[in-house]
Amino acid sequence: MAALKRARDQDLAVHPGQDIQYVVVDDEKTSREQVVLAQEEIESYDASYYETQLIRAIESVLSPLGWDRTDIQQELSGAREPELTDFQ
């Protein structure tokens, strides 16, 4: 919704069903300030927002194997305690 509002603020023609390419620059801000459209200059992005989205996606794939969000975060941070089965 934020990208749509930003596109309309810039008088860009937006049609129903059209994709709007954007980057989340600050998930803590409200509406229009959360995103930057792809055609705008992008100075930075909200890495923690994308990290959260990545972990959610990984969790949806690995949860049937018993992995949860905490396991994934520990593995990505390198803080996971090795188990005996890791050395087989």
C-alpha cells in the first residue's frame, strides 16, 4: 500500500493488477516513507526487514524438518551449539 501511495504522489499511472517495484528503506516509518520506488535513487535499505522476511521463508521450508525460527537465527549467526551428529 505504501508503494501505491508513493506512486500516486508522484503522479505515476497505476492500473489495477499492475506490479509496483519498491525497496523497503525503513519499516518503522509510516506509509509512504517506508519505501522507495525502484525508479527513485535508493541510498540504503532496511536490512532487518529483509532478514526477517528471509527467516520467515526459510522457516516455511524447514519447519517440517523440526527447525523453528530460533534454530534458524542461531544457525545464521553461528551461535548454534554443535551436536554429536554434526560430526558424522
